[in-house]
Amino acid sequence: MNNTDLKIIYNKIKTSKNILILTHMNPDGDAIGSMIALKLIIEKLDIPVDAIVTNKLEFMEELSETKRLLTTTNKNYDLTILVDVNSKDRLGDLEYLYESATNLIILDHHKVNLPKEIIHYVDSNAPSATTIIYQLTKENDIEINSKIAKYLYLGLLTDTGGFAYNNTNSKTLSLAAKLLNYNLNHSEMYNSFITPEYDTNYLMLEKKTIENLEIINNKIAVSFLSHEDITKHPYGTPKDFVNLGRKIKDIEVSLMFIEEEPNKYKVSLRSKEYLDVSIIAKKFNGGGHKYASGIRFNKEYKKIKDQIILEINRLLEDS
């Protein structure tokens, strides 16, 4: 897919009269960071803009601007912008807003599974969607302030795991340094969003994840949380538990299955050094990055789980 020039994209934004911003369901730091940073940029143009999320998660309480996010709308918009979302299925209950959109723009760092004719700027090598928003500001000489910088940094910080993941490089750290120059408190943000304090529900789910952990061929770590588990110990979306398996010596791929609703499953895939888990995710109608991807499916848990593991083993053999 050939990217649309960011100057053309910004001109499209400037000539719009009422804008909607969407991101993926159960939004993470990068989704919220890119959404709010873009919203603040558009508000500087005095153009009406709404940002809508499927749900508000606990971590958002630390962020004042999230109070202005909506969860529903009955307005009409002449431009809809998708950030940090590579498939309409990832919009969850907000998919209808994609279907009813008259004009669409996609700004993302995932490989996109949407029609090629949609105006887009996608860079799968970028460490975060907020990196794309930052590029938009640089290409169009848009001045940013400390508030915009904070939300850009939020996405960069969280999607690199506090600059610990393989998507961290010199360019990532250079951008981080530029954003920190806006008087941001790295230590405060790191402690809030990378190593927050956890309640007992989180710890009980972590305990259950470890109890359910199985190791396959000394290369794959797999665990599972049932709907009963996450209902008994409610804690937002405990997606970071996939990293427990990733920390085990010699493990290359970690899988975390979560039964979000009865017979409805979410799978998080993480690799450590070389395996491209996005190849696996695509085979099961999922998506993501080389080192971090996701899949959703309904029913037939054991069958799909076995198929995913089989595909990973094949890929490991060929690597």
C-alpha cells in the first residue's frame, strides 16, 4: 500500500467541518495517546472533533483528557480518522461508525487489513501510532505543546514496554528525548503506565496465569484465563500477562488465551528475538507486529489453540 502524503492528509483535516476519531476496542496507551494528541491538534484549528472509545479502562483515570472521550454519538461527521487500528473488526461496538463514514483516513503502525483506496499513512516499522502523529506535525510544521507531547510520549512509552521491546532503536530514543524536552516527567509516567501498583485481583489473575502455564518444545509458552477467572477477579483487560511466558529462558513465543466472554476468546502473541508472530495472526484473521500480535475467535477453543501452536511450530522449524 502506497502512503498518502502527510501534507495531503493534513489538508484534508483542515478542510473538514466535523471530525470523528476512532481507535481499537479496549484501548491501550498508544491508542489513547494517538487519539488524544490528534484531537488536541485538530482543536487548535477550531474544527469540531469528537473522539470515541468502546470503553474506559482503569489506567485512563491517570489522564485528565480522557474525561472528554465519548462512548457513543448520534452526530454526523464529514471525516472519520482511525488511529492505531488495522481492521474494522477491531473497532468492536463502534464498527457501525466505520460503515457509515463518508470519508476515512487511517493513521497506523500495523499492517492494515482495509481497502487500499482509503486515504492512509501506515508505517509498520514505527514503534507506535503516536510516532505517526508526530510525523504529521513535523511534515506540516505544526507546533505542539506540553499537553500534546505528553500524549505522544504516552504511546511511545507504552508500545515499547518502557523502551524495553525490540521496536526500540536510536530513532525511538531520539524522539523520546525530543518529547521529554517539553517538561515531561518520565519517572512519573513510567511508574503510572509501565510499573503501576496492582490490586489483589491482578495478583490473583497473575497467579492463575502461572498455574495454567505450559511449555511446548522448550520454545512456546502458553497460558489461559477463563471467563470465570476474569469475572471472579475483575481487572480491566489483563493483556500484559502474555509477557510472563516471554520472560522464561529459551522461550521464543508466548501465547495468552483469555476468554473475555463465554466462548469468545482473545489471544495475545509475543515473540522474543526472531519469529514474526504477525504471520501466525494473519492466518487466523488477526494482525499486529512482528513481535506482538493478536487474534480473536469464537468457540472451538482447543481446536483453534492446537492449530495456532501447530503453525508456530512450523514457523520455528523454518526459522
